[in-house]
Amino acid sequence: MRMMLNFILSCLFVLSLQGYAQESTMVNNEDFEKQLDTLGESIENGVNQFLYKNGIIPTTISYHPNGEVLISTQYFKENKSQYMILVDDVTKDEPKVDTLSTLRPNRSKFSDDGSFIIYNEIEDKGKKGQQTYLRKYSSLGQMDQKRNLKQELNLGSLYYFSMDKDGIFYYYAFFGSSSDKNGIYASLCSSEPCTGAIPIYLDTEELIYFSPLRIGRNMLLMAVQGKNDPRLNGIYFARYRNGRWRLPLKVPSLRYGYSFDFVNNNIISYKEAVTGNVIFVRLDEILKAFPEDAAERIRNPLNLNQ
């Protein structure tokens, strides 16, 4: 277990060997980031138009590096319907749409590098409870057999998850409303079975930590909900220093939301809690309040695919 803990932590916090060593490299990367911004704006417009045109209220939205968009729709009690759909290119006027699941797939996610799809389903009218599955993904409609991560990890229900390019699976584990084990965990799940269940932030008497996303070599973004004080609700930033995760700090510029996902290396989207709108934000904007960490991101950029 100790060896696995060390491996996970080393994957989480290894420093990048690729930096901006020369001024010319800085200029080239600035140009590249502008291109990513332009692409991100195109995807943002395409997503909003697709949702509006089709009358879809999303629970989660996730983006593949090749352009596919994975959407879990909101559950409608009236007709007991919920779908997981795959859109080939939201920038098209008439994109191809495949329905991947109708078994109440209330959350779904691509891994950051697009190698896997992770999703929840409620089968047999809930008799078996909610399950969380992982499938190797290669292209539109091409997926391997599913793995049951809930069984592999032997934990409670898994919500608001993400997986980084190193195969580290971050998730909120819920064991029950009175449990002291609820919180954010990390496990290595790139190969079967998953190994380790390392607690990162456990809920406190005042706060619920959930919806984690790794945004830097040793940085996490997460949603935080105040159990008794809504003023504590918000999007928080956390840093790993000197062998432990530090106290998460609220990002003052962002409205409260959850279900974070990378659109590309530069842009993150999330669902705003109050309105349900899909919000797009640059990483630079998130880190503006944390200049030291913003400088480290420039020195050691997180590339989703390398």
C-alpha cells in the first residue's frame, strides 16, 4: 500500500521536464494559446447552440481532444428519462449524435487525454444502486468492455469524477450522510483493477469537498459546499506543498459551480450551480488570484496528452 501511495503521489506531483526556457519559446506558446482560445470559443458557441436547439439541460459535459463532446442529460421525473449522448462535432450545424446509454447515466466524463469514458448508471430500477463504469475509448462508438470501478474500489457511491493523463482517478466517494469517510479520493485506475484509495480532502462539519480536477503538476480545482452556510459555497483552488495538500482557497472571480472539465489545455468548462448554465473560463483567470501558482504553470505547463 505504501509503494502504491508513493507511486500515485509521484504521478500527481512530478515536475515537468518541458518548460519555457527561452524567450522565443514563450512567444510561440503565446501564439499557440491564442489558437486554443479561438478553438475554445468555437466549441463554447457550438455547445450552447446545440443545447439550446435540442432543449437539453446537461448534468455533465465532457470534451475529447479530437472534438467529440459527451453529455449526460438532466433526469426528468415526469417521463423518467435520462441519456448519455456523444456528439461528434458541436461546431457543425448538424452534428452526428449517438445515444450511448438510457440507464440513468447521471454523470459521464472523458479522461483528460480521451483514452477512457467514465460514467454512472442506475440499473434494475435502482435495486443494485448506482454503479460507476470505465471503458477504454478509441473513436466514435468504439469502446472496450466496461469495468465496474465501484466494485474494484469497494467504496460507496462515486460522484463528480475525473481522470488525468497518468490514469489517476479523482472522485467524490459517498458512504452515507452520517459517515466520516465522505470526501475526495484518488486511485490509480489505468489498469485493472484500480489500486489505492487515497483520501485527499474529507468532508468536515462545515464543508463538503467534491468535483475535483487536476489543473497543474500539483494543483487541484474543486467545488466546495457549505453545509450550513451558503456563503462558503464556491470554486476552490488547492496546492500540494511540503508533502501535503494545503487548505483550499476560494477563487473570488468565479461563480459557484461544479462538473469541471478541460475543453483544451487553456480552457475549462463547468456547470453553474444557480442557473445551470455551462460556463467557460481560462486557467489564467482562475489562477489570477494566485500569482505564484500562475507563474509555476507558465514554467511547467500541464499538457493533457503528454
